[in-house]
Amino acid sequence: MPYMQEFYKRLTLRDQNYSVIRTMNRGSLLLLFAVAVCSAFAEQARFDNYRVYEVYVASEQQLETLQYLEDRPDGYIFWDSPVQINMQLEIVVPPHKYADFEELSNRLNLKTRLIIKNFQQVVDEERPAKSARNFGWTDYYSTNQIYAWLDELVGRYPNVLTKTVYGQSFEGRDLVAVKLSQKANNPGIFIEANIHAREWIASATATWLLNELLTSTSASVVDLAQNYDWYFIVMANPDGYEFSRDSNRMWRKTRQPSSVLCIGTDPNRNFDYNWRNGGASTNACSDTFSGPTAFSEPETLAMANYYATVADKIDVQFSFHSYGQYLLTPFGFTGAPAPANNADLQQIAARTASAIQATYGTTYTYGNSAQLLYVTSGSTNDYFMGVHGTKLSYTFEFRDTGSTGFVLPAAQIIPNAEETLNGLIAFVAEAKVLGYL
């Protein structure tokens, strides 16, 4: 039998098995779910000899096959969801799938490039200062350690910092926002980070920036601290983040069960603005599952409710993500019109990218998210601009471009944060020239 026929036969048989599962009685389903949950917590996932391939999607057949494979991965891990033709993505291939992946690539004439030979080695090298006790930026820290540091800061700067617990996660963790304000009636800048669990550099950069705004003596940074109000959500998805630390480094979603066999929703596909209008999956097992309904996740609903209380004070909104070195602008959903101020958005992005590159030579590409990267819907950027009219809304996709992917070595936290700060200084300057601040 030709390979592709056998490939689809296996997928069909797997679907039939899913159908059998759906007909099981409630008790059996609960038992099966309990087994799945227990196995998920049994030990930390390892990726010994897992390879990472860069893949270019050039045809409808390639796209459909990869989409089918993502929905039923059988060991594969997709770092990006295949949502359209002419996009590039990365796939993690386990050792037992080497031959299958090579044959599939040949059959589909799929253009691939090996970028990481042993992914576990990259994971092992991510945190060389793992035993560091004092909070800082030479390691990645737990949610509890981050929150303890925030509490310490609020105690140290009570006249400048205000902490708000704006909700609880599915597993009962606090959802925390911190506002830095040195005087009344400042323009507002809102930063949310780590909505995707595995993107640790996002929260690390956010905490470094907050610390710098409080402690730097640089005139340009002091200007930012004194003349703008800063709103930080440094940990938007604490449940997922902790699971990515303790169980599966590649975990992306929330931790609320989404089906009998699958856990989690992509929180950055769950906001109620053009929800599920492209670039979001209806498959509960997918990393880009949009949720059963918009705002199904307590984390996203709480953030939206909190933002509504401050939206009239916010002039700029940033979402911190990784990776790829992009600066992305709305809108991302299918058939989206360009924002009325799109020319200004791109002009400000160009100035920001230039300042980032001038710091350490890191090159950022900027542009509309759907055109430059791929279609998405239900994202924070689209929601804040589309619902609340926030004029300047951007997504940072931090370092790198694939050599380590989401597992950016801790040694790069401070350089990444420093170039981001220089980018923000340039951003604010250009936004002022254009009359936004």
C-alpha cells in the first residue's frame, strides 16, 4: 500500500477509536480522564534526541496533512500551527518518528531544514544558574517567587506602586497586576506577558523592565518612569507556566480541562473579538484551541474585565511573546481591515526595530500580524484595539529566530530586556512626534 494511503488509514483508525471513546459511559470516561491526568503529572517530560525541523508550507496538500497531523500528533510537537499556505513553522520530531517524518516529507515534497539535533540538550542548557536563590535575571523563576518579588517591590515603593489581584486562575492562583505611577494624569502603557505558558522570556523581560523603571538613573528611563503610568501583568497564565516548569517544558495553554482527553485552551485565541475567525482550532487537543466559547478561561475573562476598568487611561498596549524577533500590529483575523492608523503603527514599529537593532544587532521584522506571520483570532491585541479602541497595540515576539526557540538561555534575559527597553524609548519618542502621547 502506498505510504500516504497507509498514513491516512492510521489517522482514520485513530478517529474511529475517538468515536468509541465518545460513546463510553460517564464512569468510564471519568476513570479514563483520571488516568490521563495522573500520567501527565507522573514525571517531567524529556526530549532526548528530539529533532526540531523548520518546515515551509507551499501547497494545500501539505497544509491539510500538517493540520491533520497537528490535531493527532502522536509524538510530534508543533511550535506554530499550520494555518495557511506560504508560511514557515517549526516541528519537533521524536526519535520514533524520524523515518515517518522523512518519508512524509519526501512524499509531500515538503521543504524542511534541521535546526536542532537534540532538543533536550537545549532544555538542559537553558538554566545554568538554576540554583540561584536571590531573585534576579540570571535564571527563570516560579510564579510564587515572582509574586514574592512583586510584593517586596510594592512594600519598598508604596507611593509609586499599586498591586491589584484582578482574579484567580483555574487552579486558584492569583492573577496580579501592578501599576507604576509617579504623578496624576499620565498617559498609560499596558504590558501583559506570559499568556503562553512556555514563553518564559516574556515574564522575565517584563519584571526586568519594571525594576529598571524603578531603579535606573538614565535620563531617558527616568522620563519614562515619571511621565507615564505603567500597568504590568507579568504572569497572565500562571497555571500553564507552572506546568511548563514542572511537567512539560513545551506546554502552551491554560490548565482547565477542555475535553475528556485534553486539557487547556490557547488563551490568546480566547478573547471575544472576532473569536474563532481564522488561525484558531476547534480541536480541544490542539495548541491553538480557541476554547468552547469566548472567555471560557477564567484567566482571559479576568484580564478583559480588569482592562475595562483602566482602558480609558491606556494609550499603548504591548503583548510580550516569543519567539521570532517580530513586532506585530493588529488585526490578525481573517479578512481583517487595516486599522485606520496603520501607517502610523508601521512608522512607530520601524523606529522601534531600529533602536533594538542598534543595541546588540538583533534584527526585528515588523508589520501586520496576519500578513507578516499568519492569521490569528481572539488575541489580546485585536481585542484591546477592536473593543476598547486602544490606538497603539503591538505584540513583541522576542529572541530568537529558532536556534533555541521557546527555550531561550537565561544568559540572554538581560540582553533581550536591554534591547527591548531601548526599543520602548524609541517607541515613545516616535509616538509623541505623531501625537499619540
